[in-house]
Amino acid sequence: MEYVNHLKLQKACQFLMFTPMRIKEITIEIGMNDPFYFSRLFKKQMGMSPKTYRAKRKEHEEAEPKI
């Protein structure tokens, strides 16, 4: 079960980084039903909320020099 959740969270990270999808939409897309449970699980595994993860990733991309 833990491995399955790990795979779901990896997929969620991709959605957070590369799409404008809402947390609820990502939750459904990765096969979970409860966005609150997803957010708690994400924070437990990743050390930050999905919203913070997306913001930090976006911040990181903006800081990188474009070639």
C-alpha cells in the first residue's frame, strides 16, 4: 500500500509541476477520492503541502536563467 501511495504522489508531483490542475482534480486523477487525505499524505511524504510544493517549483523555474 505504501508503495502504491508513493507512486501516486510521484504522479501528483508531475501534475503539480507541469499542469495548472487544481488539487481536487489531481486527487481524482491519481485515483484518490479525498483531497484532504491526499494533502495530508502529500505533506507527510514530501514535507510540504501540495500548494507550497507547486509554488516552490514555480519559484525555482523563474530563478533559472533561460537560454
